[in-house]
Amino acid sequence: MTKSDKDKTYVWHPFDVIDLTENVCIKKGTGIYLHTQDGRKIMDAISSWWVNIHGHRNPHITKAVSKQLRYLEHVIFAGFTHEPAIKLAENLIKILPGNMSKVFFSDDGSTSTEVALKMAIQYWHNQKKTKNKIIAIEGAYHGDTFGAMSVGARGGFNQPFEPFLFDVEFIDFPNSENLECIHKFEKLCLSGVLAAFIYEPLVQGSAGMRMYTPEVLDKLLQIAKSNDVICIADEVMTGFGRTGKNFASSYCHSQPDIICLSKGLTGGYLPLGATVANQKIVDAFQSKDIHKIFLHGHSYTANPLACAAANESIRLLLSAECQNNILRINTHFSLLASQLNSHSKLQNVRSLGCVLAMDIKNEGDNSYFNPMRDSIYHSFLQKNILLRPLGNTLYILPPYIITEKQINQIYKAILDVLEEI
Ligand SMILES: Cc1ncc(COP(=O)(O)O)c(C=O)c1O
């Protein structure tokens, strides 16, 4: 059996059409390239599902993980601690906006939001206050576990599970055409039953890289805060430089009470989630009563190898070289957005920081399930570029080491693929 046959026989991949999906076998990664088993070199223009911010096999992160391997691979994180986790928590508190106090580690983006929701719900429970509704934004994606699915868009991905999801209030996506949703938001906040507001700051990733302004988000945050609604920023995709600032929340004046992190946290090396809370949240759990403490923990919580990778990734992120790269990509993407805006086959071309997105005009809906996704994906793969459209939304979300020349190569490939449609 070939590797591909064995893969089809034994492995169940995410989003697999079982027995039909041809998964590309990768042998090695170097910088922004993925090298296939059969000798192809594919440009990873989506940072391997938005995680790989410094490129593949970055020598500094590789060294940091190798060094950590000589000391400790893993240890239970209840009753025990270790230096990489302590250093990472301190690093995060120092660079996050708002006055964050404590870091709670978990495994990935979904668990980071799951933890945030549980913290917010228990915050009110510990104070014997009945606030039992969460509010979220229509189209949201916060992960694939049950709590995360409940606060995410209904239909599509979650249809079979809908009867099992808890009730959530949703407001329309707050773009310039929908600003009346702010009134609905205010009305719901005034009802006094909202425990928390969870949102992807400025960019809804999975919904199709939909963007909204810091002014609107600030307005929502001010209303939520003045009505005692806990604000949870899901920075799983937007964190670590993706939107041009280290965190998208920094574009706003009002800051969340809880921030969820993952993806770029370890530079794409190892799975790790972090839920960071401010003192207001922490205070509600400060008790010797076992029923008031946070009874939640994962086996691999704060894995030392993942923490070592994260510490090095953050050091690289804060370096002048990486910050200049982010600025350079930001400027280049704005320029390309203005050039692509007049393309007859495109609409709603937009960019923010290191995200460039555009919708391809077509007969169908603007939705993940638009079948254009498959043909466009394969057209780019044939050109040795990994772009994974969200339906008819095409986007570039590259590692920050991408050069001007490589961005221009993607730009040219986009023009060629549009020509072929
Ligand atoms: C905003 C946001 N939150 C949460 C998640 C879930 O992260 P994970 O896939 O690591 O569970 C994602 C994943 O795309 C995301 O974009």
C-alpha cells in the first residue's frame, strides 16, 4: 500500500469526505514552504490553519523546545508547576491589553473559549446571582466543543447537535449596514440576565474573515460593561500580531474581562490554549470553599514543551524584525486590497494587518458551503500555493516571514485563478 492508501485506510481527517479526500503527505516544513513526500514545495499562505506565525521549523523555537526536552516533557499541573509555564504566564500578562491578572492553561482554541464561558458562568454562580444567558454575534465561531458550538453560528457545521446546544442570544453582525443591532444589544444587556458577551474582536475568522470597526466594538463593550456583563474576547485567531497590533483588543479603549488565546501562541509548534482573566474575575474564585473554586483541568494543561515554544514565539513576535515584517505586510495588503477592489470578479476586498480577504462574485450565497471552495482550493494547490477558501471567500493569512516577492507571487496566482473562473 502507498502512504496515501494507508492514510485513507487508517486515518479520519477533519473535514474528510471519507475514502475520497486525497490528503497531501508532507515530509518537511521550511519557512513558509511545505515539502511533500513526492518532492513538491507548497507555499503555506494560511499559516497551517492560522497557527504558524514565524514559518515552519523556526530555528529559535526548535532550539527552545529541544532544550526543554532535556529537562521535563510534562508534569501534572495541579499541585505542581514549572518554569516555562510561570514565564509564559508572566509574558502574557505583560503584553496583553487591559489589566489582566491570571492565566489558566488548556489545550487549544476550543478549550480556551470553553474555559472562558465556564469562568463567566461560575463567576455569577459563586455570587448567588441569576444571570444565565450568553450573548454572541451571529456568524461567530468559537470552536467545536459543546459550549463553544453553543455560542457559535447555528446551522451548517452544528446542525446535528443543535438540540443539545444551550440557548444563546445573538445580535446581527455589526457592520455599517446593521448598526441597529447595537440597540438590540443594549436592550438585552438591560434585561439583567446576561452573564457574558463573547466575540471575535474586529475579524470573524471562520465566518469568512468578516471585519467590523473598533468604534462599533468599543460601543458594544461600553454597553456590556456598564450593565455588568462579562466581556470575553476570543483572540484565538486575532492574537499575536495577526491584525497588525499584538492583539486586536488593543484597537479599542474598553478592554475585555477575559481573553482566549491559542493558534499563534506557540508559533504553530504545539497545541496550547490560554484563558486570561482580570482581577474582577479572579476575585470571585478566591475561596477555600471547594464548590467555589474552578474545578476544571486537562491532562496536558500547561505542557512544558508547548510553554517553551510559546515563550520563544513571543520573544520573536516582539523583536523589531517581526514587528517590521507585520507593518510591511499590513502596508502591502492594504495596497493589494485597493488594487483588487476594482477587479470585476471580486467584491468586498478587505484587509486588516496580516489578513487580506475578498469575496468572489458568483450565483450562490456568500457562505462556507459555497461549492467554489473546492475548485479554487485545487486550482491554487496545482500552483503549489496553499489557500483554503471559506466558501467563495478567498483569503491570505501568511506567516510573518513572507517576503514581498512571495506575496506578489500569490497576488499573480489570484489573478490567474480569477481568469480561469
Ligand atoms: C476565533 C476562534 N476561536 C476558537 C477556535 C477554535 O480553535 P481550535 O481549532 O484550536 O480548537 C478557532 C479556530 O478556528 C477560532 O478561529
